[in-house]
Amino acid sequence: MVEPDQPSTARMIDFWLGGEHHYPVDVAAAHTFLDVETRVRTLDELYTAVAPGSQLAIDFDTEELAGHPQALAMMGPAFRMRAPAAFGPLLGRWTPTAEGIVPVTLWRPDGLPEAVPDAFHGAVAVRSAG
């Protein structure tokens, strides 16, 4: 049981959104600075807190940024890059949609993406009914 004075993802979701509804959840860049254990635990708490059918939109920085030392210097020592193939297990119980983990440039509604490095990948995942 979570102590009343301790942070709780479930309590925050209940407070902000209330009820047992399907929620769209967007995990912003802050998770880029989390270690693996904290990231997995946070996503698991979020999974438990939302109703089945809720969707998670998440993006992350790939190792492509290693070729851009000035950008890395701005991010600081806690910044973590991930290989796209290694990202799936970090989602825990969240299930990526059929599109899988793809470069964020492919999320564009139509037309070809601009010719920029695919440094950012992401996925939409769904909380299953089980």
C-alpha cells in the first residue's frame, strides 16, 4: 500500500482524470533521464493506474545522437540514449501497436518526412484487458 505522504502514479491519475476511463497518456522527455529500473517501475505504475484500452505515446532518443557531441553536452550526464531494438522491453506490460517502434519522423500525417537524422524513435502502446 502506498503511504499517503508518498507520491503515487495511481493517485495522481485518479486526481487528474478520475474514474475508470480509457486514457491517452503521453510520456514526455523527462523519462529520457531515468535509469532503467525507475523507468520500468514508473511505466508499470502507470499501466496499473489506467483503464484497459488506454494508450501510451512515448518517444526516446536513439544512439544516433552520439554523433552530435554539442547536443549531448547540453543534455547533461543523466541523459540516456536507447537503441530502438532495446526499447521494447522497457515498456513492460504495455503492448506496442502493430506499427511498432518507429522513427518519429514517420508519425507525420502525410507527405515525406524531412531529411533529418532519425535520432528520435517512439511507439504507441496499449494497456491490454488482461
